[in-house]
Amino acid sequence: MKQRKIEVPIGQIKKLFENNTLNMNPQYQRDYIAKDRVKWQQKLIKNILSTEMVIPNLYVRSYDLKPFKTDNNSMFYKFLSEMIDGQQRSRTCIDFTDDKFQTPIDTEVELEFDNGYRERINIGGLTFTQIKNKYPKIAKDFLEKELTCVVCFSMDEEAIHKLFTDLNDLNNMTAQEKRNAKISSAGDYIRNTARLEPHKLFSR
């Protein structure tokens, strides 16, 4: 499997997701459970905003080898097609920019003014839109924050699924998540049926 590390801004990941270019929900992927764990989401966003904390690598699939033949990382963006690992982190960032939750009340960011003066600003309890309106530079810096992505090229579905299970400790996965990670046409149908909201079987 060919791999290459690139840096991708949060704003770019958001665009790919909103344009339905980047599939965050392949068959083997876990459910997006972070949306029900707001404190975990807030902690992640606080770390991105207020510290230099390194966020673990995202693993993203590409169906094309073309970008691997250039040193231009931005060439990869339009070829990023499937989130192998990192859905919880990336979708949490997207949810934050969509005002799905606020920053923790103790969130502080160091803001540098045009004259070089620096000051720590408390942005606790604010949505992204509120931060953007009050401190546009902080919002801009958040969208430009680069997350490290390991781009993986492989046409072998089993290899991709194995990479997912290797990256996720199976001992910490539920029985349902383990079943989801297995290749199965029946499992694919059941999983896709269950995740349609609402499913057509239950609509009039």
C-alpha cells in the first residue's frame, strides 16, 4: 500500500465533506459517536485553539496515484476520497464550525495584535460564529490549522479494512463495530439501511 503524509487545513476537510467528496462513513467505519460526547468534543477544540498540541494523524484513502507523482500537497485534496481513521476528530472540527457546540468556559487563546502586542483572550462559552464575529483572526487561524493526513492508495478493500482494524485497538471496539469492519455484502446492506435517516421503509 502506497502512503504519503500531507498537511490538510481544517477548512479544506470541511469543504471536502460538505461537497460529498470525502466519504466519512465507509462500511467498516465506526458510527459518529463524538456528537453525543460534547465534553470530549470541547476538549479537542480547546486543545486545537489554545495549545500547540499535536493531533494524532488522520488516515485517508485515495483512489488515484496521480498526486503521488508530485510534491504539491494541494494536489491531493481533490483525490481524498475515504476517511479510514479520524472521523471523530475531523467531524468534531466540522461540527464546531457549524455552531453545534460552544467552547469550554476556560478556553483561552493568545492573540497577537498588529503592533506586536500579545494578550491572552478568553473565548470560553462561544460558538464558532461568535468567535468569527468578535475575533476573526482566531477563527481564520482555526480553519487554517493543518492536520497531518496519511494518504493511502490501495484498490484492495481487504487491505484498507485491515489498516482500519490495525489502527483501532479491537479490544476497545464493541461487537457491533467489529462486525462493521468485516467485509460482507449482507453487513453492508444492514449497516447502510440502519444509517439512513429516516429510512424509506419507515416513511409514508
